[in-house]
Amino acid sequence: MITNYFDLFNLPEQFDIDLQKLKAQYQLLQKITHPDRFVNASDQEKRLYLQKNAQVNDAYSVLQSPVKRGEHLLSLRAYKLADEQQTMGDTDFLMQQMQLREQLAEAESSSDFAALESDINDLTTHYIEQVRSQLATQTDDANHQAAQTLTKLKFLLKLESEAQLRKEQVLEDD
């Protein structure tokens, strides 16, 4: 059975969450479960609180990330996520990715990278809005669509990371 991270942080089980409340709950749970509080406890209790603390850290990481949070919601709904290696059948998205990758390969200046970052941010915002709407519906079809949109978001986040690295390399040489 999967641990419900929303329950752990006393948050509603939905895509939109209060990130300030998440942070406050994280800090509280960290204080409660931190292993340093249990230096005089038995080895078994120490292991238990170490596991609880690790679970709190994992849950916080998942709930902070829109992609991981969406995937967690789908897993709580018993929706099986596609394998990472599975190819995407959305040809429009694939064409868009090829154009963005070409834009990245050709970027040579700060303005080139700024334009690319803007395009990626616009698409990321668009897909997050789609996921928000799809996960709010809570139907099998909407869950399937949300899973596909989350896959697109992963591609964009990976591209964003690659763009940042390339930007540092290209602009560092100037």
C-alpha cells in the first residue's frame, strides 16, 4: 500500500496545494522525527524515527514538485503510470520538442537562451494548467490525459536542465 503524502502533511488530496502550509508542516514534522531527538532511545526506536524522517523528506520532495505531486495523485488513484522509456505518440509535441532542441543547439547568445527559456516556461505553465484541470476531473480518461501531460512536463524539465547547462558552457566561454 502506498503512503499518502497528503495525509502525512495534513493537506487536501489535490494537485493545488498551499506551498507555505506544506513548508510549515515539513518543518514541524522534521522537528518531531529528527533522529537527533532520539540519541538516548533504543536502537529500534532510532531506526524507526530515522525511517520516519526519511519518509518526511521524500514526501516533501514529492509534494513540492508539480510533476511528482501529479504522479503521486495518480498512484493514489491506482492509476498505473507508463514506463519512462515508452515513446510518446503525440506528434505535435514531438515536433515541438525537435524545434526546441534545434533552438537549443543553435543558441549562442544571452538573448537566444532567454528566448528559449521563455518558450520552455510558457509551455511548462500551459501543461501545468492542463494537469490541474485533468486531475480535478478524477475520471479514468482525465487520469490518462494527466499522465500523458505529466510525461510532457518531464521532457520539458529535462530540456530546461540541458538548456541551463549549455547556457553556462556557451556563455562562460565568452
